[in-house]
Amino acid sequence: MSLSLVAIVGRPNVGKSSLFNALAGRRIAIVDPTAGVTRDRVSTFVEHEGRYFELVDTGGMGIEDVDRLTAEIEEQIALAIGEAALVLAVVDIREGVQPLDKLVAEKLRRSGKPVILVANKADTPRVDVEAGALYSLGLGEPLAVSATHRRNRDALLARILAALPADSAAERPPEADMKIAIVGKRNAGKSTFINSLAGEPRVIVSEVPGTTRDSVDIRIEKDGLVYVVIDTAGVRKRQQVKGDIEFYSRVRAEEAIRRADVTLLMIDALLPVSMVDKHLGRYLVEARKPVALVVNKWDLAKTRAATGEFADYLTRELVGLEYAPIAFISALESRNVEQTLDVARSLFKQSHTRVATAEINRAIEEAVQRYKPPAGRGGKLVRIYYGTQVGVDPPTIALFVNSPQNVSEGYARYLANRFRDRLPFAEVPMRLLFRQSGGPPPDAEEQPKKAARRRPKRI
């Protein structure tokens, strides 16, 4: 069965994003009194009474964007209407019919799409009488709702299902095989990369810094696999963040990293590594997320240095990400974009790999033979008896020792690096747990393994 698309449209500040969040049942789109916060198409799946549809939020129609992106915003709105099986035309019931409401209604009538007229901000039944004036828009009977208070939410969902084609999806769309977050400073080329990967203008691309304001999930199918690629707002230094919109944009970027399986840190090859790049790098290290460093605009910068020299430069600047693979691309010319997706798949596979206890213990033995643990406090010698993998994503290895408190951070880093050389975790973060033990077990192979609660998807 096909998945129907329902687009939310209307002039600025009528509560489209609030309605989007209310129908979705969770906060997805940024809501702010500032006109023009939403620019790209933000989408999610909605379920009601066993049926599913895709809901799409759009920018304000007819807005004069402060960054001169009006044409690009209107193009995204037109694409949403063109793909929609149903349109929710949202108006502010308290303000009555405004000139821009008439413009929206005229465009929707020309589109020939089925429309539900939603009279938003009807916080109490007393306001419902004001809906009578909205009949003049020629979009049918208005339904008074309050997105903020979720008043008449179920009634609107019932009307949506009644208006959708009978063969619309009765089964939830398949979960994504992998979620990939694209993060980086402003104008690094994140949106251009996503459009190249999607093969269509899925998000607005502009030279204006801060074009993307929200995190936008884009669902892409390639080679029989489903990916959710998360475009995020360009991050600025904390002291340069101005207003709530930029603050929430930064928070959403960090949230995207946490919910992603793999992160691509976009580096602008034309600029030195910045404090923003380093902040994101530290955040990725702390979050223990698989990450690839994606050097964009390399076609314009390749005369400055060889790839090996630039890779060494990144290693020096982005401390803690020495293990991360590096991809050199041109998003604008679609060079190495598909290959970067291959890198992401490899990282996903590594982060979900399980290794036999015997192999881990051989790696421990080799590491200790090369460099024994230094003595701890009071000259106490550290002995590592055995190790076993107890988790994935990130690969987590429990090491049973006689004195966990005496294992230095330096030696723990040494072990992690040796494990990367010896085990199939070369390019992803690991977690090492040092646990107290009185001595080796009779047979290390017999040690119980704690299976990960989450089964890895196959990539």
C-alpha cells in the first residue's frame, strides 16, 4: 500500500509547526514567534487508528525572508504541495481572513489538491464562532483546533484519514537501516551533500550562513537499504549564538548526533579547522559515536596540500579522532558522495561487530607482552587476567584485573589503540571497562557473555 503525503501550508505565524508537532505527538519542528523559522520541508510519519501517512511542515507562504531566501522557500512549498495527496491549509482564527490567506487559498485552488481548512488558535469553544468568516476562502468547511492545547486533534486526524485515498498505508513504513547525522560549521556544504545524495533539491542550499535552522530528516533508499540522513543547522561559537532560534538549532544538532548511528563531520577544505569543528569533535568523542571526517570543496583546495598532508593536519587539530576515516569530496559536483555512504556503512558494521573471547584474550596477551602495565600507587603491579566483549555500539570490552583503580588513563589508551590494530574495530570508538577479579577463570572461554540488548541491523 502507498504512503500518502499530507502537507501543512499557510502564511507565516499561523501555527503550522505547532500543528505539525501536535499531530506528530512530539516536538520535532522548532516553534518560535519569529516569522520564517521553518524553511525546509520537515517530515515525519503519523499513525492514527492503524493507518499511516507522512506529514510535512513547510515555510510560511508569501514571507519576505530576511536572508533573501523567499524564492527557495516558495520552491520547497511548491514541491510539498505537488507531492501531497492532501493539504492542510492553516489560518489564525483570531485574526480572521488576511490578504496572505487569500493568496494561499488561491494557490491551493489552482493546484487542484484536496484541502482541509484548519482554523488554528481556537483555544476555547467560544472562539469557534469566528470560523464562519473563513468560508470566504473557498476551501470548504473550516475545523477549529488549538495546536498548542491539542484541542480537536483527534477530530482533525479523523478528517485526514477520511480524505486520504482508501489504499493509503495500513502498515508502518520500515524502520531505517541506518541514521546518519551530517554536522559541521556554517556553509561547510551539509545541505549540498544531502541533495547530491538524495538526487533532488530536498533542502535549501544557499551561500547565506545559517540557511538551515532545524534538523531535517531525509529518508533515502539506495541499494535496497533505507537511510535517514539528518541535515542539521550550521553550528557557531557559543558566544556568537544570537536568540532562541540559533540556540535551539545548536541543541538539535547535538541531539542529531546522539540519535544517529553514524555521524559525518563536514569540514570546509577552504578554511582552517575552527573552534566549532573542535567542539563538535570533542562532543563526538564524548558521545562515542562512529564518525567520518568529510572534507568538502576539495576540488577547490586540492592544490594546497596532498590528501595525506591534510589528513595529518586534521589528526593534529581534532584531538581524539585519530581513528576516524577521512573522505575527500566535492558535494557540489557529486564527487565521492556515494563512496562516503560506503564509509558510513563500514563504520556501522564495525560498531556492531562481536569478537570471540579467545580473540580478545590473544590481543590482550600481545599488548601486554609489548608493553606491560605500569605499577600503580604504592608500586602495586597491575595484572590483566582476561577480557570479553560485553556490548556493541560502541564495542565494549570488559577487562578483569587485580586492581582496576591502578590502571592509568595512558595505559587504557594504549590498550584501545592495540585493540584497534588487532580487532575489527579500527575506525570506531570503543569502551573499555576495568573490573575487579581475584584471578583468571579456569577457562576464559567459559566466561558468560552479556549479549547486547539491541540487535544490530544488517548493513
